[in-house]
Amino acid sequence: MRIDRFLKLSFFVIILTLIARPVKGQIFQNEDRPSKPKDVFASPLFLYNTFYFISSQDSTTYDLDVYLAFANDILQFVKGRQADFTGGYDLFVTIFDKKGSLIAEKSARKKITVDSFEATNDRHLRNRLKLSFELIPGEYKLVLNLTDLDTQKNLRREKELHIKSFGFNRLAVSEMLFVDYLVRDSLNQITEIFPNLDRNFADPNSFFWAFFKIHPMNSGDSLKISCTITDALDQAIVRDEQKIFTTNNVLPYLFDLSKHIKAPGRYSIIAQIKQNDHEAKTQAKFSVSWSNFAFSKLNVSSAIEALKDFIPDKEYKIADEMSDSAKQSWFQQFWNDRDPTPKTAENELQEEFYRRIDFTNNHFMINALDKEGWKTDRGNIYIKYGPPTDVERHIDEMNIPPYEIWYYHHIERRFIFEDKSGIGDFKLVRVE
């Protein structure tokens, strides 16, 4: 979203006003600010994602897995005679081709009984489902409908699917799926996985993995699997290589991320598979946000890009076209010129700016779109104005798309964001 010259200038005026009364540990100094801004932007109560690969049964088709997870809190529960509470849902997942013709449909119905009122308001994603489809490569639309059995209200999500052909009789590797929890059998074989649907790991004490499937060129030949993890500065922090033999048509592969990731941040993982003279690659981004710790520093090009909407276009264009060394000098001088207390070691304006960058990356990052939090519409407004005075959230309600209203009492404005995609990409639709 572009910002006019007045708002670009007012951004620094606003931040200077906010840091004029510094209080240790606070992001935003305003008597109307929320006492716990982190809690305002809690995790969603409903998530879903898809994963596909060449079928292990038929090499001409693809298996599409649809994963869902949601909390009891989005359902209506009714008190029973035994002092328990019962709710339930109908789930319909339909797939249409690009002409709008129905290709496949699956459904699930379940009643949920809990023994306390508190459990009806549980906001953890305890209800997990997986529905599988068999498709040929092509363009599809997935429509997901979750209906509350008591109220008959409906939660609807849509997603465009691009089932790409990996090519048959060749080495291929699937897209990446991130995993929170898995079940193994007595032979240590994986029997069930519980994916992390928003690619963000928030528990520092948990295990977490990257999961993908390999389709070997020739079963019986060795495979060389190389996994590289890079940080937000595109620096490699992990390089791992394994050589394995396989006799299977499809080989599931699990890479232990928790073994290597020791700090919160934004990461990328690249898996390269080689077999003889053939090579295949898959990659994805994920984030680790433990206790709202600061993310890794941005590289200088990204740091300048984060300023794009807050400085004159001409100045940004000049900086953007500089060499890396010149960018570094320009960036340092930019903040030196705006240091409200130049005689001290701290630059309060720069520190406040990056506190807000960190907050947006912790709360508004959209890993499914590989979009940094500060690049989103919500991130843009948060960086400019800081935490809102109040937030009205309607993120997982039946019959309406997710939306949020941010109130800023001190500037007498409110910003309305809507997530039409249902994957957390809230767009600014109105300013009042």
C-alpha cells in the first residue's frame, strides 16, 4: 500500500512523539495502549493446508492431502443432562476444475462431548482432520465448508490449487510440509503426522520437522539428500548430507529442524536430491517465534526496503540502486541524521522502528505466501502507528470472512482489514 508524502513525513513525527517518554520494555508509550499487545493478536482458531505428491499406487495420478485443525471455541456447545456439553460439525471439501465442474467431494461429521464449560471455549487446535483425494495434474479450486451442527452457521474457505506435473520416470521431490508431532509404529515407521499448518513454531521445548517425499528415478540406486537451512540474512547455518538406498516407489523423508534451530527467526530450508546424473529440489520458508524474541536482523537491502513507504520515492530509488557497501553507508547515515539523542550511544528512533519490525514478523508473517510480516498491510500500519488502542477481531466466525478493526484513539482513526483468502493475508479495505 503506497503512502502519500504527508503520511511518510508524519511517520517519523509519530515515532518521535512515542519515544519522547521512554519506559523500559515497552513498545508503545500511550496511556490508551493495550497492556498486552501480544495477546491481542493471538493465533487463529482455524487453519488448513494442502500437500500433494505422485501416488504410491498409480504413477499417473497425484495424492492430494487436505489437513485441517480448529478449536472448540468456534463451535456452539449445548449443555446435556449429565453436566457435559455437546457440539459438532459437518465438513464438506469439494474440488472443481478450471471450468467449474465438480471433480471430487468428501465429507466428515463428528460430535464432540466435553465435561466442562471451559473446554467449550478451548482455543487450542485440538480438532484435526485429514481428507485425501486422487487427482491428475491441472488447475483446480478447493472449497471447504465447516458447518456448526447446532447453529447451522458455516465457515467457508477457498483455495486455488496448481497440481504441477513432476514428470514420470524421473527423479522428483514433493513440496515441503512442516510437522509438529508424529506417530511411529513398532518398526519406527511413521504412521501419522500432525502438520504445522502456518509454518510457525512457537514452542521452544518442542520437536519440529520438515517433511517431504522423494520419487526415485530407479529404485535400488543410492540417493544423496542435502538439506541447507539459511537465516534471514541468507546465510547458511546448517548443511546436512545423507546417503541412502531405497527400494520403494515413494520415499518419505523427515528432517529434524529442532536439532539445528536454536534461536527464533525467519528461515529457509532447501532440500536437494541427487541420483546418478539426475537432480531435484524443493524449498520453503518457515519461522520460529519463541516468547516474542527479536527476529534476526534484516540484510541491508531488506532494511532499506522496509523504509520504502516512509521516505520520498526519489530518495528510496537512489538508495535501492546503490552497491551493497554504499547501501550500508547510506543506511547508517540515514539513522544518524534522525537520532533524537545524538550524544548517546542509543538511537531511540531506529530501535523503536526495529522493535515494530520484530513485532510484525512475530504476528503478521504469512509463511504460506513467503511474505514477511512488515510487508503486509497490518504490518505497514503497525510500523507507522504502533500498537492500536483497541482491536476488534472476527477471525474464525461462521458466515463471515475473517476481519479485524484497529482503533487508534489518539489519531481518531480506525483501520479495517479483511482476509478474503482465509490464510492470514489481511488486506486493508477501509480507513475511517
